[in-house]
Amino acid sequence: MAREQFVVEGGHALKGEIKASGNKNAALALLPACLLTDQPVILRNVPDIGDVHVMCDLLQSLGAQVEWIEPETVRVHAEKITTHRPDPELAKKIRPSTLLAGPMLARVGMLEIPAPGGDVIGRRRLDTHLLALQALGATIDYQGKFIMNVEELKGAKVLLDEASVTATENTILAMVLAKGTSIIRNAASEPHVQQLCLMLNQMGAQIEGIGSNQLTIHGVAKLNGTDFRVGADYLEVGSYIGAAVVTGSELTIREADPEYLDMIALVFQKFGVTWETRGNDVFVPRQQSMLVQSDLGGKIPEIKPQIWPGFPTDMMSVAILVASQCSGAVLFHEWMFEGRLFFTDRLVQMGAKIVLCDPHRVLVQGPSRLRGDQVISSPDIRAGMAMVLAALSARGTTVIRNIHQIDRGYARLEEKLGSLGAKITRTVVG
């Protein structure tokens, strides 16, 4: 089978403006939510990426009609669900296939699905999902695949044993049609969780406490169709801010929903990186100090991800690359996933001064002059994007392989970067 790669000629400044894509993680929850109604749902500003196409195919494998009616706009009509067994090969491709559980139990009372796929960044437990669904009355058995059944979902008070985004979303999706009132404590509150709740309320759900870590959900008998716009992907916006910084460029990101960038801004300020908010746009100036600010007493700053509104774990890879181009030392502590930091050996290969202390910590000393090289993109989406940014800032040409991982999370990447002046092409190998 033909494989694709990026060929990147580094050392070119970027200039211009681009529009932010829709939130990948929001779209991957909103699409399964369309199964909760037999009426049409229109989703706008949907990112045209690999994972979204897989989810659309999964919905079709269940009997839903899915149509891209115009660019970035999807119409889903699940008038009838014809099977409780989604295509197993598709389900294995993406982590969010787990989000079919809540809607399918609510709509038809059963689901058979294999364990999900997705990024290889360490253990990603499903226990929180299963415990929450069982609290609502579901029975779950695992025999090489998950077999889920329920006679009737009943409201319950659920304390999640971790503030998992997908577990929160799955629980919400099951509760909106459950009989009675439900409460989720220790709920995740990321922007994509908020968007899911807002769309469900537009459809007739009754969800209170949106944006907090406690949600109250009054079950309703049915949901209606709706027309909903997906908000900006703050992780993509943060990545393009990184692209501007490491290439010494000036860049405007339109429709960026900057209210979701506050913690990313706080962390980037520690690297001497700032930007301006102009209405709903973000402007990144060319002049950046790129000087690491020490903690009190001259101590090396430590960056670690936290649950929302803390620094997103999915921004760690890009932040490490940005720090490698700044003057000073930074310790990154990725406590959530034991495999996320392994991509840094590729940056070291390109000339970055990075020490992998253990699976959870790296020490970055900058600035490092990067040089082009042949590399293989990391198993996860965000590390792949960090490799692209490294290639843009490096001297010489870099070949990045295994780019289907990057395509899973970033829409038309070479087209967007190319419009800004980057020298990046997609080629076929094999």
C-alpha cells in the first residue's frame, strides 16, 4: 500500500493568516450524539481529518445516513439504527469509538464493540467508562470485545474515579435519555465537553452546571434534531502559534476562540512568547523575547499538564519543541501518559538539547539550532505536529514519514502552512 510523507525545507519565515479548524475532540463526541435522535442533525465547522471520517463511517455502519453537504458541514440522520455491531475494523482505528456506548445504550439498549485504537502514548484505561455505565443499569461483559446491554437506563449519582474527558462524555450521552435525574461528580470540563452539553441542550436535553466539575442531568423522553457549529480547536491554534514562534514569523489565526487559550498563554509566557487577541482572532507578532523565565529563586520552571482549565496534555509536545528554541532550561513533567515523551529522541537526532530523565520527565536546554534529517513521526498526533514544526525551523530538508497520524488531527496541514509561505509538500512512497 502506498504511504505518504512530508518533505519540509526549513528556514523559511511564515506570514499571513489562516482560519482555525473546528475542535477535533468536540466533533468526535458530537457525531455519536447524533445517534440519540431520529431527526437530522447538521454540524458545521467540522474538521476534515482522518479521525472524523472514521467516525462518520462508523455511524454509517450502524445504519445512520451521513452526508458532507458542503465543506466542513456534515448532516447526520439516524432515523433507524439497523445493527448494534459497528464495523469492528473501523472501531479499532480510533479511541473515540468508545463514545458509541452511551448513545447506543440510550437508543437501542445494546452494543458489541472491540477495544478502541488511537494514539500510542501509554495506558488509557476504560474502567471509568464502564463503572459509570454500570451505575446507570448497564451490564457489560468482555469476551475479546465489549458486549453491553440494558433494559432501561436509570438516573444515578456517579462519582468518576478520574476526570476523564471521554468517560464524562460517554456518561453524559447515556444520561440525557435515562429515566430520572442524574449527577456526575468529578466531571471533566474541557471546551469539547462543554460543546457537547450545549448541543445536547439545543436538542432538548436538560443539563445544568456546564463548564463545572459537577453536572446535573434531568433525563428526557426524546431529543430533537439541531444545527450546531463546532468551536475552534484550541490545540490546533496553539500549534500554529508554535509554528509562528519557532520560525520567527508574524501570523494571524482567524476565528480562534481565544477565551480557551488562557492557560496556554500563561505557559508560553514562561518561554517569553506572547500574542494579541483581536476580537475572535489571535495575532502572533514576529518580535518575541524567547527567554525562559526562571521560577522564584532562580529555579528551573516545571511544566506539567493538568485537568481543565490547566495546561492540556495534548500541548506538551509542541511546548517542548518551542522551549528548545528559547534561551534557558525547562523541565517538562508528563504524569498522565508514560509514552508521550518518547518522541523527543527525534528532536535530539535533529540537534535539540533534551535529556529524557525517565518516561515522564524531560529537561530541555535551549536554544538549539536544529538541522534537517529523515525522521519518522511519533505514534501520536501531537508529537507528529511537533516534528513538523521542528522541520520548519531546521536548516535543510526533513522527511517526515508515517504522516497518517498527523492527518488524524490536523486538517489540510500542508495546504495551510503552504499558504503562509512554508515549503512543505506531500509525496507518496512505496
